[in-house]
Amino acid sequence: MIWIPSLAADYLGVTTGDTWWDFALELVLYWPYYALFHASRWQATPGKRAFGIKVTNLHGTRIGFGRATARYYASILSALPLALGFIIAAFTRRRQALHDILCGTLVVSADTAPGAMAPDYQVMPLPGTVVAAVFGLVFANVLATWAHVYFVPSPSQPIADQGVPVGTVTGPSFELTYALYKFPLFGGDPTLVKEGLRTYGLSDVRVRPGPQGDVSAVKRLEITDGFSIEAHIYREANIDGFGLSVEKQAGFSWEWFDRERDDIFSKRQGPGRIRVRMAEAGGKQEVAEIRFLDDVTLRLDRYFLIPFTADESDHLVVRKGSVLILKAP
């Protein structure tokens, strides 16, 4: 039940602005909810109780607050990666997820008496009401996501939220040549949508401070048709890698570059080399200029996990010879 206000907070943008703080806050708030309910006389959260199930130890008796706490934090392991720790519950003898195995717990029918559990007792009942409810929630979530993508207009971002220019209007201009492709997700040849030349100045590149203030930042240049390139810049003593991403509205995808030698960085997945100029900032380094030594593809697979929206991804190709200036020389 507690995930309902959590989803509402996500949609409304209620956040501390720092991913790690948000994650820590959720752990602290959710932990007493799950631990107290599972250790209570109910032996279940309100959601489990509504579905007629409860949590017990291996002997079918009530667990304590300490074990309930361990089970909650162990459930984080079950969620990584791809919720495999939860999926294995369908294949274990006593229908235990990874966190149940680690903590010695079972999920059983609410009316199961402690003395009625033989070692091979088949637990985790799935009556028709539970199956219907789960499929109903999944369908409602997919429907809401689909409706949001198609019918809710993306609000135009205020200039102030886009960050501040890294240079003045009267500064020099630079050139970046691009090509925009539609690429079928399930095979086939890409389709060229548009290609052109983006002439820009430092006033067109905007910087937004990251959660660590001026230690990390995102520098953004709009290219064409709502597509932007974002450079995720971290000030470090020695930069061995950094990320570029292509963005359109709420969708974005990363491409990571690792230092190959000297000032040459290579794309981690797929071909593409760039030459990077560093600049000093507060006694540390930050990326100031990127020159593309090869054609570099930045993929935007923003619809791949959202059903019924598209069967294509967008590929923005930055042509060889282009330059992305992120800081005044």
C-alpha cells in the first residue's frame, strides 16, 4: 500500500533533488512500516492482509522486529538485478524469494496455523483474487503511462530551469554537424529523418549545478527538433571517463566514454573516438571541449520499456569534425 503515495510523490516531483538522499529517505521511512507490520499480530502489511497472506519464520510462527528489519533490507538484494530475487520464488520448493531464504522466512496463507506446516508445505497461495489484482495493477500502470505519453503535453521548461549560459552572446561561434535517424527496435535499416549543421555560441550552452553544487554539473546544448546533447561533467583530480547523453522531453540515454590515452577517449559501447580538452576549476579538472574524431552515435531508446508507444528508437549521430565547446577557452 505504501507505494501508492510514493508513486504520487514521484509524479508530483516531490524530491530532495539528490538521488541518494531520496533513496536514503525512502529506506528510513519504509523500514518501520514494513518491519512493524510484519512483526505485529497481523504478521503482514495492510496490502498482504488484504490478499490473505502473512509472513512467518520457518516454523510458521510470528517473527520479531529484528528479523522483520533484516527481511526488509534484504529485499533490496532481491530487487537487483531485474528483480530476479523475487522471481526465484516461483521456482523454490517453499516459494521463497531471495530475502526469505536469507532471513529464514515464509509467506503463507493468513489462516495457516503454526503446527500445520510440514517441511514440504506449499506456501505463497495465489488465489484468483490475488492474480486478478496483480494483473489489474500492472494493466492500470501501463495504461496510465501510455496515456501520459500520448495525451499529457510536455510542459515547456522555463529558461531559468535550463540553467545559465556558460558564455556571452558576443563570444565566438562553433559548428556541430548532425544526422537524426529512426532505428527499428526489432530489426531493419535505420531511416534518415534529418541532417544539418548547428552553429552555436557559448551563450547557447547552458549549465545546471548538480546535487553537489559546483562539484558536478550538467551542460546542455539544444541541437534540433527538441533533441539536446548533455555532458555530465564532474570536477575531479583525474578524469578517466564521463558521460554524454541525448535527451528529448522526458527521455534520455547515456553513452559513456573512457580514456584511451592522453586526451583521446573512446566510446564504451560501439565505435567512436573523441579528443577532450580539460580545464582547471577549483584545483581540479573538468571537461571543457570535445572534438569528434569519428562519427559518434548517441542512442535514445526512450520507448523500449513502454508498451504501445513506438517500435523505434532515435539515434542522433554527431559527425566527424564537429566540436562541442562546454567552457570558454
